[in-house]
Amino acid sequence: MSLYADRTFLIDTENAFKIGPQIRALEAQGHKVVKCNLGEPDFPLPAHIREEVKRQLDLDNTHYTDPQGILPLRTAVAKQMSETRKISVTPEQVVVFPGGKPPIGLSQQVYCNPGDEVIYPSPCFPIYESFIRYVGAVPVPLHLDATRGFTFTAQDIEALITPKTKLIYLNFPSNPTGGLADRAQLEQISAVILNRAQADVRIYSDEIYENIIFDGGSHHSIASVPGMAGKTIIASGASKSFSWTGGRIGWAAFPTAEEAKVFTNLNINYFSCVPPFNQEGARVGIESPESCKTIAAMTKEFQRRRDMVVTALNAIDGISCQLPRGAFYVFPNIEGLVERLGIDAAYASLPPETQRLTTPSTLFQLFLLYRWHVAVLDRKSFGRVGSEKMHFLRISIASAYDDLAEGVERIRKAAEDKSGFMDFVNEGAHLS
């Protein structure tokens, strides 16, 4: 009998957190690391939310509460979703979770039997892919095309749907690409799903970045398309819109109240409940008109940073970067840089076991971290299946403007440091 269950190492991780100890080790050596790895807004929690949390603590609202989520928050979520998506959502369909991550994996646990297929965009938030083999399902990546703004067509998804398709993930605005879907595109995708997928298919629409959209654009949910509300899980939360990643408040509206009860039972088993004082703070965040002002100010600053970073990246020989339409990341293509610095040749020269653990974009990511002290993420951090020859980085713009400007300047210098890169590879200490 082995120590670990067979499934233990089938689940992957999120590298944005995994490289944290490496960053802290470099900082302990006296280096200033420009941190562009985490998707965490650098803005404070808005005062009106913070004051409500403090008020609830003073009221001693610190005990067990409804495992489905407190009714005032579920009511606020249902009202907001009903009004913004133009559909009917009741509080009975809403479940509150400790952050936006739990319902991603729990949905695979609830809906998928071994052998069922899960379609998900790639690149994607890594947890979509991470859980699939863990629950015995089959990963079916839908690779996104940078030349089309990292979105996809109805024909793209039609080619992947089979009788075994059980769960389809959508994420607009997208992490890591900032891609955005318009209403017409979602209508065409919906038509394919309604015509080709089994009746009990579920769409997991991750809309956590719904409020962070640039250039006067609008958020559209596939749940708003006729015929789709009864198939769609709408997921969102407080981490991004309210700059409250540590609050760990997420929520999802399920197609039926019956399904919400199933997820509530999992909440009971895994978490018992979510702290009620933070739930009350999230309720105020949804209901208060002050939130619109703070979100607008934050989005305006993200757009300013986006414009600067994308312009600077596109001025670097070998890098091309699309202009993201939402969220707070840029996702530059470094294929030309991989060739120009000899990164692909260096990768090919590595022992097979080292090659298995890394990629060309990983080598450049680690070179940036250890030699130029800029923390970014490689392409395989956002979906491994079928991504071996894709050369991208994700750069979070959720850091101060001046830090980002310094970080991009370091990337520019690293892009000219061919001898330094070769020394880094030959040293062999940090290649995966």
C-alpha cells in the first residue's frame, strides 16, 4: 500500500502562487522583484465595504451561518444577475463559496462521471484543466487564436462537442488573455450547443471579471441568450471587482434550485459555511452605489496601465501583444524572441527529463525571474494540454504603474541579453 492515493498527483496547481517562495527568496537576498504574477488588484478594499465588515464584527456576527450563504447576500446576487443578464434568478439558485475557485472544481465533481468530456478554453485559468483528470474526466482544450482576440467561433466549439460532452467552460472577460465576447458571438455559440450537445450539458460561465472592461465595452453573458439560462452556471465574486482577494467570497447561480442544494451539501462537507461578516460586506459591495465609483476608478487605472505596457511590449523585437479588452492581464506572444535569443535551441539541447518539466517560454520566464527579477508566468501555467509549442507570457497589470514601467524595461533589456540567457541555461540551476 502506497502512502498517497493514486489520484493525488493527478491534480495540478496554480503557478501564480507556486512561485511565491522563489520571489521571497530573491527578495531576502536584497533584490527588488517586480511582481506581475498574481491576479490581485493593488487597490485597497473600498471603505464602504470595509466599514460594513467592521460593523458586523462589532455585532458579533462571527458564528455558523447558512451553508448556502446568508439570504441577504443571495438576494443581492440574484437581483444583480436578474437585472444585468435580463433573466430570472432566485436566491434559491444562488450558493456562496469561499472564493471563486471552489465551484470550478466542484462542478466537475458534481456533473462528470469518469470518461465524460470537459471543454475549456486554452489558455485559461489553470484550475479549469487542473481538476479534469483528478475526477476521471477527459480534457478537451479549445485553443484560442491570438489573431482573433483570443476568442473563438461557433465552428470552433462545434468541432469539439461529442455525445460525451458534459461540461463547457467559458470565461469572458478572460484570464489570462483579456478576451471578450460580444452578444452575436454568444448567440452563435449557443445555437451550436443547443443543437449539438446533450440536453443535460452544463455551461460554466466564469464572469468574475464582469466589471473590468475597457474602451467603453460591455459584458455579455451566455445565460442571457434564449434557451441558455436553464443550462448555465453563472459564477462571479468579490475578489476582482472589489479588490478583495483575501475576503474569499464567491458565488454561483445554478440553473435550478435543486442543483444549488447539491452544491450546498458539498459546502457543508468541505467548508461548513462562509464567514457571515464577510458575506455582509459583499452584500454592501453589490448594493451600494459607491461601488460603481470605485470600480470605475480602478478600471480607468487598469486601462492606463494596459496602454503603457502593451505599447512598450510591442516595441521589443520578437514580442507582439494584443490589446486586451477586459480583466487586468496582457498576454504577449514571444515566439520571435524565443527564436532570436536561441531559446528554442537551448530547450532542444536539454536532457529529455528536463524538457518534460519545462518549455521555451518557461525558460524565459525563469530567466526573467532569476536574472532580471521580474515575476511573470509562462504559457503552460494556463493549460498544458496541446500547448507545448505555444510561446506566450502572462503579465499581470495589477501592480503600480511605475513598477510596471520598470518591469517592462527590464523585459526589454532581458530581450537583448542573449549571452546572459545562455549563461543562465548553462548554469542549469533554475530551468523548470
